[in-house]
Amino acid sequence: MSLSNRQIIYANTPSPAINPSLDNGTFKLNTTSLPNGRNESIPQDKVLVRVHYLSLDPAMRQWLTAKRSYIAPVERGSVMRGQSIAQVVAVGADLTSQYAAGEWVVAYSGWQEYALLGAKEAQKVTVPAGGRPTDAMSVLGMTGLTAYFGMLEVGQPQPGNTVVVSGAAGATGMVAGQIAKIKGAKRVVGLAGSADKCDFLVKELGFDAAVNYKDADWKKQLKEATPEYIDVFFDNVGGEILDACLARAARDARFAICGAISQYNAAKPQGPSSFMTVISQRVTMKGFIVFDYAKKYSTALNDLATWLSQGKLKRREHIVPGGLEAAPQALVNLYEGANTGKMMVEVAPVEEKARL
Amino acid sequence: MSLSNRQIIYANTPSPAINPSLDNGTFKLNTTSLPNGRNESIPQDKVLVRVHYLSLDPAMRQWLTAKRSYIAPVERGSVMRGQSIAQVVAVGADLTSQYAAGEWVVAYSGWQEYALLGAKEAQKVTVPAGGRPTDAMSVLGMTGLTAYFGMLEVGQPQPGNTVVVSGAAGATGMVAGQIAKIKGAKRVVGLAGSADKCDFLVKELGFDAAVNYKDADWKKQLKEATPEYIDVFFDNVGGEILDACLARAARDARFAICGAISQYNAAKPQGPSSFMTVISQRVTMKGFIVFDYAKKYSTALNDLATWLSQGKLKRREHIVPGGLEAAPQALVNLYEGANTGKMMVEVAPVEEKARL
């Protein structure tokens, strides 16, 4: 019998906020059927995978907008795009030398329970000592790599530098700040949206200071936390936070512009009004996309895995229960800062076997 | 008898616009007396110069604001800061081997008719073949150098590139655009504020296209003028123009942020709202100040003088008559885009001898 597969389809353009309802909201549920790989063979050049954890990423809101960007928008009517951690269920005839059932992969599956993927869409995961399969889509995956290249190639912290990271308790920010510290930055300051997150940054990750941008006096706190101004700013947030950090930019500061989560749902995005500082302090602001550094991924992953195993790099996951249909609301919550660490939706627990 | 010297003093903080009235406005007139260098000797380490042409520069508005900047603000009650082209009238005993009466200098005189200057404040001018003394404060001076380093060190145009310059008919912009063309840019487009300026850019300076940003459909014109998007943007204007150019940024574009004349008088400056493009197109925006390239001035001046003598580089002056007291209104007019080319106030014509 065929495999019943539930999917989340991108149905309606957000206007501008995502509506998480599966009944006439931004997304809708759909059910298809797939060959089950037992009494129905799968295509010879595909693997059948079962999705366990969906990656939720700030960039997703941008994918729903038909603007010129680094990646084509998701087409309405198609499965919502996204990475996942999945397990191989069945292997097509051409791929039996590459995959075996039970192996973990980073899957370009989109938001669905199962997927038939080509070899490029299912990257086998090597779980390092002390690691978990899900690390491959966070600290040892896209968010870790984004932090690595943004901090080291764009930010280029030098010994003695003050480094500030916004969205510092998010999957990318927490790694970015720790890398700055590993590389000898004098002072690493995180900006985050709650007292708990700030505690986490200082007490668990070793940031030198953290500022809760929801405090009324956060700009004053930021000033006090950066007495020698800001040499490197790793920005995930944009808007008012970018603005405040520009106002604190040191001479020749490097601003690595990774994201602008505060602006993604804005009908009219806001740019930095402290822009004069770019001139007076000779600031370099550079946007970057992790894909551009693909040739250096293996070196970076090696560094990240080493630091992880040495305990120099810590990570945290924020796992949302509730299965596939929890994803739309979780995405909305991501933009509201609900997560500390990598946010993912548990479609099926690691230990749960596939229903075939 | 002593030399009567009229000065313009910075009197009142603009709020936020400059008030050009000399009666309770931003500036006021003052008269002092100086030793005349004949029957009253001047200090041994000074030269007495007579100012002929005051330089008017967009940066001046910033100098009147007590914000952290690349240069200390002008103090209220002191002579307004500014370069001038001046002629040596008398030479102190220690400097007779360096200066002679009648020589032209670029003077850090401020806005006054005469000044007693140290050797660092009076740089002798070598007028090249076909040149004029005033070139030393425009195409062969600060504005030319600013264009040179901003375009070549920050913008780095490559053959095949599309280069856009804002404030293109200003002293810096017109040189920046021509340098891009000299260096092999495929397409150089100027943004300016009148049809006459646009004609000048295309017909006299050889720009490939020019867009009048006061036209209602200027954004559409800009789009049509940049069919392959913008690789290098040399920005003198900021605000809405920077925003429109960001929206047209090509992949890996370099934005050389030289100035933001549209924002200098704004109570609440506006940053670019198309900021998302910085990420999606991996744009580098870099602010710069010409002073940082001081070690390379001589190479740059040599290039600029060569291009000028070869006819590859054209320049234009916008000379405001009316003497010293015309300066405040001329400065206001500068921010309104009154000038094509280097704006300067004629305190005394070149040929006029000093009254001593």
C-alpha cells in the first residue's frame, strides 16, 4: 500500500505578517501518497526519507516574497521550502552504494513527513562524538557556517576588539559570539530579547555582557557595555538595533549584515538612520550569504566540530512539539523571538520508527 | 597702520537649517586688525596671506554639529572653518626660505579676508600647464582627491561595470564619474538635480547617461539607465537616492559612501529602507574620508594633473561673487544644489592686489 504523506503548502502571500492558520492562512495542509519502497519501488535515482525535524529559519519570510533576492521565492501551491533532519527509509536502485536505510541525512525536503530526494538533496550526516543528528542543521550546518563566515570573513575580529552580536541567543548569533571569543576578541556583547536569554549568554556561553533590548534603557546599557565602541557588529536583527550599534561604531568598524529579522514582516522596512556614522567612522557594512563560501565549508565544519568536541563551543536547540502542523505557528513565534538556540519542529522523535 | 580684517564667525547652532542672515543668523561679521607686514612685522613663524576664494563644501554643515565625527566641530564664536586659495602678502623671518610674496597657497584660513598662518596651514600651489590657482582646492585638491580615492580604493570599478554617481554635477561627483570612465567602466550614469546639469554630464563630461532626480519618473529613468544593475555607486547624496540605488544594486556591488548632502540639514536623518538588498546582493557599503589616504596624495595628484593636461578630465567652477559676506547664503545654496562644479566665493579676484 502507498505511503500517505502530509505536506504543508504555501497557499497565500503574507500581507505582510504570516497567518499561521491552516484554514485559509498563509499555509494549508495537503496529503499525497508516495511509493512505500517495499511493495512499491521508488525511482532508481531517489532515496525515500522520513522527516524528523524541520529547520525554522528567519530567512523563510523572505522566501515568501516575490522580490529580487539571493534565492527564488517559493511558488504558491508548492510545498514550503526548508531543510530537515531525516532518516533514510528506502534507497533507489542507483543509490544503494551511497545510502542505507536508517542513515541520517540533512534533507532538502520542505515541510512534509516524507520525501523522495535526489542524491544532492539528501546529505549524509556524520554525527561527531558528543553530537546529535540535529547538529547537522544547526551548529554543524547552515547556521553554524553562517556564523563562522560572517564573523571570520566579514567581521574579522582582532585581538582587543569589541564585538557585538544581535539576535545573540538565536542559532546563528550564539555561535557567532562564541567564535569571536575563541578568536581572541577582547569583549563580546550580545543583544537579546529577554532577561533569560541574556543570562544564558553570559552564564552559559561566556559572553562578557548582554543587553536586553526590551528594557527601556537598553541604549544606555549598550553604551555602557561598549566603552571602547564597537569594532565588529554581527547583525541578525536590523532596524533600530542596527541603528543603535551604528551610533556606537568605532573607527573602521566592520558590520557583518547577516539578517534583519525585525524587518522581514514590515510592510515598509526601516533602514539605519544613524547612517552618517558610516562616513564619519569609515564603517564597512557588508551583506553576505553563506552559500558564497561553499568552497570553504569543509574547513569550517572541521573547526566547528573541533570546538564543539573541546567544549569551547556550546549550542542549544529549541524543539517545538506538535508534528508537522505546528510549523506555521512556530515560524510566527520565531519572528517574535520565542527561541533560545536553533528552532526546529519535531515531526517525529529521533527514536520513532517510520510507519511503512 | 594695521590691516583691517573682516571675518565670518560661527555664532548660532543651525536648528536644523542654516540661517544665512548675518544679523542674528548662523554666522555674524566681525572685524579685527592684523599686523600689515610692512611697518608692523608679523610673527617670525607665520605668513600673512590674503584670501581670494573660499571653498564651500557639503561637509561644512556637519562641522557645525557637536556630534562624534571625523573632525572636531567648529566652536561657536570662532572664525568659520574652511579652505581657501590665498596669496602670500608677507613672510615671517623664519619662513623666508619657503615662501615669497605673491605666491599662491591653499590656505586653512577659514572665512576671513586675511590670515596669519603657520607653514602647515599654507600649502604652496603649483599651477600646472592649463591650470588655475583655484584648481588646487578642487580637481587638484580635496574634492579631486576625494573622488579619486572613493572611486578607486572603495568603488574599484572593473571593466564592464556600471557605475552610478550621485551629486554628479558637484565638484567631487563630476571627477568621480570621469575617473570611472578613464578606468574602463562600461557605463557611467550621473544623478543630478536639473536638466542643465544632466546635459552637462552627458555632453561635456562624456557620462553615458544622466538622470534628473527632480523628474517625477526618475526612479524609472534610473532603472532604464542601469539595465545591468549597479556595480559601483559613489554616493554624495544619501537618503532617497541611496535607497533607489540600493534597490538597483548588482551582486557584490560596492557602494562608496562619500557624503549625504540630502540629510545634513535634516533634524531626523533618513537611512536606506531598501536595506534588505545589502544582504541579498552581498553589497559592501563603505564610508570613507579622504584624509585616510594622505600617504597616497602625491600619486593621486600626479594622475589627476596628467588627466587634466591630457583633456581626459574636465572640471568646472561655480564662482559666487559678492565678497566674504556672500558665503553664508552661498552655503545654503550649495545644499539646494545651486552649483555645477566646485562652488567657491570670490573674496577678491585673482588679479586684485592686496590693500596694505
